[in-house]
Amino acid sequence: MKIVATVALLQLCFSATVSGNGSTETTLTAAPGDIALLPCYTDGTVTPTVTTWIKNGREIITGGGAEPTPAPSGQRFTVLHDGSLNIRLVVPGDEGSYLCNSTLPGNFTFHARVQLQVTSGPEDLSASIGPATALSNGTLIAYKGSTVTFNCSGAAYPSVQLTWAFRGASFSNESLVSTSGSLLKFRMEDIQPSAQGVYSCRAQNTLTHQTLNKSTELLVYYVPDRHPECMWAPAQDPSQFQFDCTWFGAYPTPTLRWGEDEDEGEQGANWKGRVYSTEETDSLSLTLNRSMLSDGQTLRCMVKHLALASGKEKSCSFTLKPPYPEGEPLVTAQEDTSITLICSEAVSIPPANTTWRKGLQQEDIIPGSKYVLSEEGPVLKLTILNISKDDEGVYFCRSENPLAVRELEVYLTVRTSSAYTGAIIGIFIAALIVGSAAIVAKTVYSSRHRICLGGGFGQVEEDRGDVLSLVESDDEQIFQDTVPRLPPITNGCHTTLVQIHRIPSSDHEDAETAETSPEQQEETVQTEEPADLVTF
Ligand SMILES: *[C@@H]1O[C@H](CO)[C@@H](O)[C@H](O)[C@H]1NC(C)=O
Ligand SMILES: *[C@@H]1O[C@H](CO)[C@@H](O)[C@H](O)[C@H]1NC(C)=O
Ligand SMILES: *[C@@H]1O[C@H](CO)[C@@H](O)[C@H](O)[C@H]1NC(C)=O
Ligand SMILES: *[C@@H]1O[C@H](CO)[C@@H](O)[C@H](O)[C@H]1NC(C)=O
Ligand SMILES: *[C@@H]1O[C@H](CO)[C@@H](O)[C@H](O)[C@H]1NC(C)=O
Ligand SMILES: *[C@@H]1O[C@H](CO)[C@@H](O)[C@H](O)[C@H]1NC(C)=O
Ligand SMILES: *[C@@H]1O[C@H](CO)[C@@H](O)[C@H](O)[C@H]1NC(C)=O
Ligand SMILES: *[C@@H]1O[C@H](CO)[C@@H](O)[C@H](O)[C@H]1NC(C)=O
Ligand SMILES: *[C@@H]1O[C@H](CO)[C@@H](O)[C@H](O)[C@H]1NC(C)=O
Ligand SMILES: *[C@@H]1O[C@H](CO)[C@@H](O)[C@H](O)[C@H]1NC(C)=O
């Protein structure tokens, strides 16, 4: 309470009424510490001889008139000469109904009623919201999903009403919560972006309706659960390549950074690779010259946001890999049939542009009545219809990404009908071979884990030995020797027949012991190492 005396009469809310029996009623408001002067006989020139003041039915002081009682020290009440009551240093509790009883000269009595109200405040208003981070301009930040406590306290005499009000973008509420106590506290659990807005704590004196308020802006920050998305696209300039990073759904706008890992897979707070670009945006593009790209390089997009706890950085990345088309290098087809050449490109990052080409000049293959192109995930198929001897030759499965161009060379052998007849004659020999092949295959199958070399054909590593390609057991295909279409290399080891396509170095015993088909042996074509052309 305010103890400081203000030597002024405050707040004379006069609402005097003259009652029928000659007395008046006055309402007076004073703050603690004030001097209050309660009037009695105001409408005359005569001086009351004696005045008695009665508060709430109890006589408190008598005096005034010709010989006013001197105010004893420490006594807050005095009756002045004209009969009015002087209260020095009003304190809470002085409020009440005061009655003055004055005797006027001529033996008249006069009554007056004074209603004294003691009031103060609202004051000492304090509002706090937490846990929250304060910005330099005083705006607070809370994170979505957290529990936030809103405290407000204030004082007023005789009593205070505290209210939290909210003004937001989507809705407002003048009274979220309210109390007549001096402390108002409420909690908001799992706070949502809709709770962003201005919070005001309002304190109102219940007697005077005077109000005081304190407002704070609260922002609710949030981030999406997912990681940013890394994508790629060819740039307009063919010598360049574009990488895109997007991270939508964060508030406020995050900071995205494109960089390159110094060490493999390194990320997080101690990331210290090369930074290409940093920007406050939810979508950041990076254009790099192809000459700056290399095999095994990891490009990483990291997001920075206040709502992401440090050490919980989110990022996306990719490690660049040159293309590596795989498939059967040798295919035999029967005249007047059709054949499907299969090429699988599954490792290239960014994804390669894979196309089939024909002949040493690598002419484009135009789909039509002769050629049918189809794509199933990473597998690119070329079906050649109505095969003639002209179709014999080399085909290329050309795979290109920003790092490199690599080709799978497929040699197609076309058997004429006469050769086919000859083949029928040799069917018994073939049956014999297949019979023994089955035995060998069985042995091979039981020890497949030792000879399944995985990977595939045309790998560039120098230390690579013979490449064994395991083909699904299909007696018919082998028998007829027309092999309309060889299935692609299987990476699993559930195969029964071993075929050798290439013997770059003959120091591997596996190759010699493995059964080979006679056709394949005689037509073995030394395939070139896949070209490592880097286009610029
Ligand atoms: C006249 O005054 C007396 C004493 O103060 C009070 O009891 C009474 O109600 C008053 N009468 C009217 C009509 O106001
Ligand atoms: C007023 O004072 C007179 C004499 O002092 C007394 O007789 C009278 O009863 C008083 N009236 C009231 C209402 O107290
Ligand atoms: C005033 O009136 C009272 C009774 O109401 C009476 O006793 C008293 O003597 C009177 N005094 C004078 C001076 O008339
Ligand atoms: C709110 O008040 C409570 C005590 O009533 C206190 O424990 C809490 O820390 C306060 N919160 C804030 C945000 O001031
Ligand atoms: C305080 O700063 C934040 C962020 O800079 C801004 O969004 C907000 O509107 C500012 N608040 C005020 C009251 O200026
Ligand atoms: C304001 O909030 C209170 C408490 O949550 C609720 O009872 C009241 O209906 C709301 N008023 C408006 C206008 O939304
Ligand atoms: C708070 O007080 C200011 C003036 O001090 C007033 O303009 C504003 O409307 C008040 N806000 C509320 C919610 O009462
Ligand atoms: C990319 O190459 C062009 C010239 O070909 C050069 O001007 C440019 O600075 C290079 N950009 C980067 C990022 O190295
Ligand atoms: C793939 O390459 C062919 C020619 O080689 C070209 O026409 C085509 O636009 C390329 N596609 C993409 C997606 O780059
Ligand atoms: C197959 O090709 C031959 C010539 O190469 C042509 O005469 C024949 O009509 C073709 N058959 C079909 C079904 O396209």
C-alpha cells in the first residue's frame, strides 16, 4: 500500500444529495496516505457549536465549534472549526459510512452522511511468460509443442481483477482466464502456432474500474519433422549442374546451406566442410560447374533454425557416383524372331540419362516398328523385332550423368535358319553337354557363395578378376541355343549355370573349371572397358 502522504485532497467524487429531512449524503474516495476532509455542515455561514462524528454506528470524535479540540499527536482524526472531519494519512480500513451530528446555534441539529471509500491501484502489475526466448525488441519466442506458463500479478485496494487477454491472427479473446486474486497463472500445454499473438494481462480495480495492462508479443516457432529434400536438375548451361534443396513448413524462414563434406558422412555441429552458399530461404539452389564434381564427393544441404536444438541439425546429402550400366554383353538371337536387350543402371548419382545406341557410330535408336524401348525402374529394355542378319552387331547402352559417360557394349549374334538346322543336328551333343552342365551346375550351386562375384560386368576397378555372370537355369534356352533373350545378371546367387563372358586374365582357376557353353566360347568378344568420358 502507498504510505506516502499526498498533501492534497484527492478524488472528491461528490455525489451529494439533500435528503428530505435536511441532511446530506456525500461519497468521498481517498487513496491510502491521502488527507481526507469529510464535510458536515456546508451550506451556511454559521459555525456549529459542537459536532460529533459517528462511524459505522460508533462515535469516534467530538469537537469543533468555538474551542476546537487540538489534535493530539498521533491522532489521525480531527474535527475542524466548521465541523468537518479531517483524516490525516488515510489507511485502508478508514472506508465506511460516516455520520456527523452538528449542533447549530439556536439548538438546531444537523446531520450529514459521508461515504468514504479508500482505494488504490491497480499497481505493481507484472506479467511473465515462460519458458520463452526474448528477442531484442521484447518479443518472446516459444516452440511449438512446449508447455508455456503465463503469470500475472498486480495489486489494488480494495481488490483487483486480473485477466489475460489474447489477440491473435485467427482469433482473439478478451478474457482467456480471469481471477479476483492478486496472482493469475495459467498453463498452455502443447502450444500451437494458432496461439501466436499478443498477450495482455489486465489488472482492474474492482472499485474504481481503473485498469492497467501489460502486453507481450509471443511468437510460436516450429519446424517440420522431416529432413530437407535434396534434388538435382540439369542446368541450362550444359557445363553446369544444379542442385536444389527445399525445406518447407518451418516458421520463421530457415537458413539453408549448401556445402561439401570434408570427411565422409560428417555432419552435425562439428561439420566443417566447404560452404558453397548460405541463405535465409526455404528453397536454395546451387549451380556447380561439372568440373567441380567428382566421384565420391558428398554435397550436403543443412538447415539452421532456432527451433532446432543444437546438435539436432537436419540435412540431406548425396554422394556423387558415376553411371554404371550393367547387362549381358553377348546375346544370340534367331532370325525372324525378336530379342530384348536389357541394360540396368542403378548406381548413378545423380541419375544418369541412359539410352540405347546402335553400331560403332552409336546412332540413336528411334522407336518404331523395328525397335521398342521400355523402362522399368532402373532397367532399360530394347526389343528388336523381326530380326534379320542386318541386326547383327554391336549395341551400346550409354549412361551419362554429370560426372561421366559410361557404356555397356552388347554384341548381338544372329543365327540364320540353316545354322539353326545344324544346331538341331547337334541337339544330342547339346543334351549331353547340358546333362553334364547340370551336374556341374549343381556343384556350382552348392558352392555358389564362393563364385558369386556380384557386381557385374564391366567394372572399372583394375584388380577385378573374371566376371562370372550367373544366369537363371533355363534348359530350353540353352538347348535350342537360340537364346531369344538372356536375363540380366542376377545379383542374388540363386542360379545354377555359370557362363563366362570375359576372361581378361586367365590366372583364375574358377574360370577354367566352370562350365561354358560352346557357342559363347567361340564367340567370346573382348569387350572394352567402359568409356570414362567426362563430358564438358
Ligand atoms: C432523516 O434522517 C434520519 C437520521 O439521519 C434518517 O434515519 C432518516 O431515514 C432520514 N429520512 C429521510 C426521509 O431521508
Ligand atoms: C446528536 O447530538 C445530540 C446532542 O449532542 C443528541 O442528543 C442526539 O441524540 C444526537 N443525534 C444522533 C442521531 O446521534
Ligand atoms: C436545547 O434543546 C434541549 C432539548 O432538545 C434542551 O434540553 C436545551 O436546554 C436547549 N438549549 C437551549 C440553549 O435552548
Ligand atoms: C509463474 O509463477 C510461478 C509461481 O507462482 C513460478 O514458479 C513460475 O516460474 C512463474 N513463471 C513465470 C514464467 O514467471
Ligand atoms: C520483434 O521482432 C520480431 C522478429 O524480428 C518481429 O517479428 C516482431 O514483429 C517484432 N515485434 C515488435 C513488437 O516489433
Ligand atoms: C474466451 O476464453 C474463455 C476461456 O477459454 C472461453 O470460456 C470463452 O468462451 C472465450 N471467449 C471467446 C469470445 O472466445
Ligand atoms: C492496454 O492499455 C493501452 C493503453 O495503456 C490500451 O491502448 C490498450 O487497448 C490496452 N489493452 C488492453 C487489452 O486492455
Ligand atoms: C564455372 O565456370 C565458368 C567458366 O566456365 C566460370 O566463369 C565460373 O566462375 C565457374 N563457376 C564456379 C562456381 O566455379
Ligand atoms: C538424354 O539424352 C538425350 C540424348 O542423348 C537427350 O535428347 C535427352 O534430352 C536427355 N534427357 C535428359 C533428361 O537429359
Ligand atoms: C521382316 O523383315 C523382312 C525384311 O527384312 C520383311 O520382308 C518382313 O515383312 C518383315 N516382317 C514383319 C512382320 O515385319
